[in-house]
Amino acid sequence: MLGDFNALTPSDRHVDVAGIIAGRPDNTAARLSAPDLVEPDLVDLTRSIPAPKRYSFIYRRQKQQLDYMFSNRDFAADVEAIVFSRIDYHFSDHAGLLAWFRW
């Protein structure tokens, strides 16, 4: 799954959207608890992007990650590289997410 999930990392303190999607909700800081409904858990492929470059949106000069790519473990093993592009405001207010896979 690839897209703009509007899921802040770290979580926005209301609910852990990215964790829920991946099957690992972190209910320790969330106001609303979520059950683990995904089995087997998905892999958040964006976690392999170095932290300083792991953002897809800038709000009030604050870099945030709102866009993600999730997959099963088998597909994740074929990822060669994944990066966020720079934000081109003529096209979108989000950075594009690019991934290369072994075939």
C-alpha cells in the first residue's frame, strides 16, 4: 500500500494510524486505543529511509512524514532503495515517494 495516510510519525497522540495499518499500534501515547487487526504485520518500507530525509510534507517549517509504503515481508525483501523526492510545489505540496525493487 502506498499513499498519503495523513499519519504523523511519531503519532499525533490521538491514534497511531501508521501503527494500526502495519498491525503494530502503539497505544502507550495514544488517547484512543486500537486493537491489532493485521496478521501478519506489514512492513513500513519508509522506515529504511534515513531519519533526516524521512519527510514528505513541511508545515510551518516543520518536516513531517504523512506518506508511507507498506508491504508484506516477502515483497519488502525485494526493496533495493526507497527515497522521498524533494517537494516540487508546482506539482504537489508533498514529496514523491520513489522505490526500486529487485525482480
